[in-house]
Amino acid sequence: MRTQRPTRIIITVAAVAVLITGGVLLFLPHSKQQPITPANLSRLTTAPAASGASISPPVTAPAVTPTEPPPTPPGGALPLPAPPAAPDELADDTVVKLRELAEADPAALAESALSQPVSRLRERMLLEALPVWAERDPVAATKWLGQQSPAREFDLGISAVVQHPTMLALPPATALGLASDIVDGSLRQTALRTVVQQWSRRDADRIRTALIETRDLASADRTLLLAELNELTTSH
């Protein structure tokens, strides 16, 4: 057993040395490296650069100016253009002048009407010109009307033309075709019935054939006109 004492003494001395060394280390000053804390982090990000190096200024995004909406008028409604004013009635002297022009040259007055905007003046020009033109030259007047597209401003003029006695010199299908272009339903019915009544006294068979064969007639109009023609011919 005595031969083991030196080993124990050596181990004991080594252990004491380790403890002393550890204690001394405990009392040594800590490393200058500090733990990372929010305060230290801010100092690190703003620390000066090494000598000879330059620090670029931070890049900032350009300021964005908000777009302002357009001002809204009182009441919250957007401004709208004013509606056009309703056309005024034609003065008496204007109507007299149009009648004089129609007597002088109805074809020229009708052509001039097409250069006018859609208005009561244009409608009146056609109304004054077409009956006079149809009386003087029904073939030319009806041919000119046949070249126009159906429109309300032609309604009164066409109605006056097809009911004019001079139209009896033309085939009944011509008058029926023109009358069928009248846009206003009530005015169209009146014009068509007048044509049928005139021809029922002149040549009932001819107007009946025209009613059946005229393709421009609406089916409902053809049915009513044939029924009326039958009543007119049976009552004579």
C-alpha cells in the first residue's frame, strides 16, 4: 500500500493546481468582445469604417406625391354637359318664305333640306316641297323619295305625296311602297287607307293585286287593307 502514496500525492497536487488555475481564470478580466444586444447592434451598424474606406450614404426611396382626385362639385355629382334646348316653333314669316321657295323650285328646296340638320325646319322644308314637286312631276318626286332612307322627317311629306290625286297616274304599287316607308304607325295607316280608298273607286282589282304583290307592305298592314278593300267594294 505504501507504494501507491506518490501517485495519490501527484493526483492531489494536479487537482489543486487545476482548481487554482480555474479560480484565477475566473478572476481574470473578460474578453473585450461584448454580447450582442440591441444597444450594441446599433453601435455596430453605425461604427466608423476603417481608415481609407468610404461609407456610401444610405439610399432612400424618392417621395411619392399622392394623386388627388378631381374636385367634386356640390352635391357629389360629376359635371355633365347641358342637354340641348328643344327647337322652337317656326315663325310665320319662315313658313311663308318656304312656301314661296317651294312654288319657285320644289326639287331644289327638297335637296336643300337634306343639307340641314334634323330639325323642324328640315321637316317643314320637305313638307312644303314634296307635294308641289309630286304635282308637277310625280315620277321624279317618287323616284327621289325612293332613294332616301325612311326617317320621321320624311313622314309628313310622303303622306302628302301619296294622297295627292296626281299619284293616281302612277301604278298603285308605287304609292303603297312610298306609304309603307312612313315611320309613324298612325300616319302610315292613314296614308295607306287613303291610297286604297282612292283606287277602290278607280280600279278595285288593280289595287287588290297591288296589295297582294307589294313586298314592302308589312303583313299586318296588308291584312287590314285587304279587309277594308273588301268592305269598300261590297258596299258600293
